[in-house]
Amino acid sequence: MDHLNAQRGLVNLFTSDSYRLLCLLASLQTDTLDGKRVRESQEEIAKLFHVSKGKLNPLMQSLVAAGCIEKFRARSGYTVTALGAHVVDYIGQLESAGVAEEL
């Protein structure tokens, strides 16, 4: 039963808006003098993600709460954390291995 719940959790993660947003944020990160960060505003991210700011904000907050992204100074963007980068890499490996189709 635990194995089945784990599989369902992975399916939810593969298809979740939070994961897709995390992938987008990881792809938007650029190198700056202060390290990597996403420079786009929430409004710009919402346009790229094809959602309203009202839908985006709770998703961003959930990624912050999960420790996958951090606010980079007030009003200056976000940083994908090591945990967030690991999630993107790990799920990408599972997708490449065809695990997503098996679930």
C-alpha cells in the first residue's frame, strides 16, 4: 500500500503546477554578481506561465514554503535553492527513464 501511495505522489508531482513552475523558474535563472537568480517579476513570470498573478502567487508561496525557492531580497526576484534544483534534476531523470509513463 505504501508503494502505491508513493507512486501516486510521484504522478501528482509530475503533473503539478508547482513542479512545472519550479522547472520554469530554474530555466529562467541567470548568473548575477550575487549568484544565480530569477530576475523576472511575478507579473512577467505569470505571463510566461500563462496564468494570472492571482493563481501564480499561491504557487510561488508553496514553493517558498517547501524550500524549493527563496525570495532574493525584497522586490528583486527569486533564487531556486539547492533542494529545488535537486527536485528538477531528479524528476527529469525519472522522466528520462520512462518512469512517468509506467506510473
